[in-house]
Amino acid sequence: MRLVIIGCGKSKIWDKNPSAGAQRASVAYTGPYFGTNKRFAESRGCDWMILSAKYGFIRPDFVIPGNYNVTFAKPSPHPISMQELKRQVEEQELSRYDEITVLGGRDYVDRARESFAHTRAKIEAPFAGYGMGQQMHVINEKLHEEELAQRGRLVTVTPKNAVARHRVKTDVPPSSTVNADTFRKALQRILDETRGSFVDVTSGDLHRLVGGYPGRSHKMPVCCDVMRKAMQSGDRILASPPKGRGAKLMIRYVLPRSSSPLARTNRATLASVLRSIFGRLRRSKRQAASDHRRPAP
């Protein structure tokens, strides 16, 4: 049996409607992150629960009496203890589930893993390698693709985390040996071995894959430059850090990759080449006009 557990959310119905009164847990949390995870949980066709920092493991129909502000990230006010979470697992007979999928931040994933550590359940956190915004994007894409597939349209689902799949199989060099060629080879390996119509690669994940990040001697600007230069026609940037060369750069690469020189040229380089060509043409035209106007000796 499978169980999906999703983390609670900071935004709640009482934030905008203080007189809302007691509410079921499924509607009490109103943030977009919780909403995305809830959609995923409901789409699995199995039981799902919420991990609340105050109430612990609760069913969607659990009634929350009113607003509260408790998080695992802060010790005060006191979140529910690990001892109590383990007790809930036994009292609610949650150990009967043999497969458990956890969606949420690291604090929630870690507590869920520890709560079920004494059981025989297999715990997975398929989107844990992404930040909150990236998780929402990947989940929404997956749900959209599944919806299209159910309608009878041929869709190839992108791997949940292509970078994470390669992490185990890659030799991690010392940070001092990480350079542009290191990033190019790692990225090319992902593009060559991933099956699907596209793959989303994040600079932070790619750098962790080759080693040296996080760390003082990281090569994140080099990593971002390599990712941008690898873009072909049809690729697009899904997320870009404020300065353009940070750990949150996310690029969607269309698969399979083209071997055409024109396709391998990214937009910025192509624009530069075209400007150079047109510049030479304009100079040649002006020179020809000047020679035409010059009187014969």
C-alpha cells in the first residue's frame, strides 16, 4: 500500500478570514506550494496525509480549530516532537504502508524519514533535489503531462530529477580540477542518457554533480556559462538568478539533441554572428557607393 505525505503550509485560511472558524486540514492551508503538493497527492489515487509541525500526521479531514504559527525550522513555539511522531505512526497504524512518498521541505522530509525508520516502509522524496519554486514547476509539468496522456495524446514524461540519477555514477573530482570542460562533459552525459522529450537542468544540481559546490572555491559562473552556451534552438531558460550566474539557473533542453552547427549555436551567439555579417555587408555597400561617386582620374 502506498501513502503520500505532504508538508503543511505557512499560509492558512485564517490569514485572510480570521472568523473562518474550525476548518478541515485539506482546505485550511492555502499557499501555492501546499496546493501543488495536494494536487499531486490526490492524483496518485491512494491515501494521503499532511505532516503538521503542530499536530503531526493528520488526515485531510482532520479539523483544525484555528490559526497557528508553528514550524520545524524554529524551536519556539515548540513543534511536535519526534517521539510523538513515532507514537502517531504506531497509533494510526501507518506502518501498514510499504511505500511512502514525501513532498515538502527538507525539515519535513527528514522528520518523515525518521518517523518511519523503525518500519519496513520504503520512503521516497522524488522532488527533494529542487528548491520550492522548482518543485512546484516540476510537479505541475508532470501532472500536465499525465493529464495529456490520459486524454490519449502521446507524451513522454520527463525524468523527475535527471541530475540526481547521474550523481551516483559520476566520479567527483576535487574542486580545484573543476573547469568548463568538466561541466560540459557532465551536462553532455545527462543530455545523452536522458530519455524524454526534454530535460530541465539546474546549475546548482549540475555543480553538485561534478563536485566543489557548495564551497568557497565554487565555479558557479563557469557552470552557468557552459549551460547557456549549450543551448540550441528550442531550448529555453525557465529560471534565472538575479545576476544571471547563480545556483538557480534552470534551462530546459529539448531532446534529442541536434548535431547541426546552427542548432548548436545559442541565441546570443547567433545574434552576434548575424550582426557581424550584416555589418560587413553594410561596410561593403558603403565602400561600393563611395567608389562609384569618386571621379575617374
